[in-house]
Amino acid sequence: MTDRALVLLGFAALAVACVLAELTARRTQRCTAFGETLRSLLRSRVLRILTILVWAWLGWHFLAR
């Protein structure tokens, strides 16, 4: 298995885990769903800027080639 295939497999596993976590959150109501978490993050200006910076950092380090 090549490094590229391993990375793609890891991203696919992460995507499946995120979908399962979202479905579990909506079904059990024990934790917040992604939309609720994002809404609470975007309430204050400082957290909005921090969210954008973290998103940009992740994109630059993991998705740029």
C-alpha cells in the first residue's frame, strides 16, 4: 500500500467517524450536533476569527500540494 493510499484511507475513516458522530448526536441528544457547535463558535467575533485561522491552517498544511 502506497503512502497516498494510506492517507486517503485515513481521510475516509475520519469522514465516516464524523458522519457516525453526527448521527449519534442527533439520535441520542446527549451531545451537540455539528451545526449547533458551529453556531456557538460563530457567536463572538474572536471565535469567528480563530475558527477561520484554524481552518486556513488545516487547509494549508493538509490539503495544499
